[in-house]
Amino acid sequence: MRHRVLPMLVIVAAAVLLSATARLQGGAVAVAQEVTEHGLLDNERVTVAEYVFPPTFRGEEHAAIADEFAYVLEGEFVVVTKGRGKRVVRKGEVEYAAKGTVHYSLNETKRPARVLVVLLKER
């Protein structure tokens, strides 16, 4: 099971880090503050990491690679889910995406958002 963990983390981290750009008027691209990640737990059943989404963050649209829970520790962020629309997730709230759910995240505020992400691995 341990060999499945690394690819899952790499995919999630790549989706988050590749999307740390903000579009400017005229089509120019400027790199926003980087998303930070702090791994907290990684075993055969679950991966837990804390992410900080900077202001103006816009993640890449992707399909959830596992059942995914996102709990907001500080600030707020937006999840846009294909077929369901946009939802603001505030401090103390949880967002759930089943494996395969197509979605992306945004931070439309002027403050960073700290989010605890839990990925449930298949047995």
C-alpha cells in the first residue's frame, strides 16, 4: 500500500502548485505567492496535509484522486464543482469531494486560507 501513497501526494501537490498563478489584464501571467504544504500523516489508510492558499490563488480543475475532505482552519476558500457550481467554505466548515469529482479551488479574499486536507485511500 505504501507505494500508492507517493503518486497520490505528487498528483495533489502538482495540481495545487501548478495552479499558483494569477492572470493579469491583457493576458499576462504573474506568479502568485506559492501554496505551502505541510504533510501531517501518511499511512496505508489516509493522507493528511495542511495547505495555505494565498490570496488570488486559483487551482487547476482536476478529478479528485481519492475521497477528499477539506476543513478550513483559517480564512475561507471557494470550491467550484462541475455540475454543482460554486460554494464558499469558511473557517470551521468542511467540503467533501468523492473520488472522481471534477472541481477546483479559489481564494478570492485578500487573506491566506489554511486548509486541512484528508485523503482516504482505497483498501
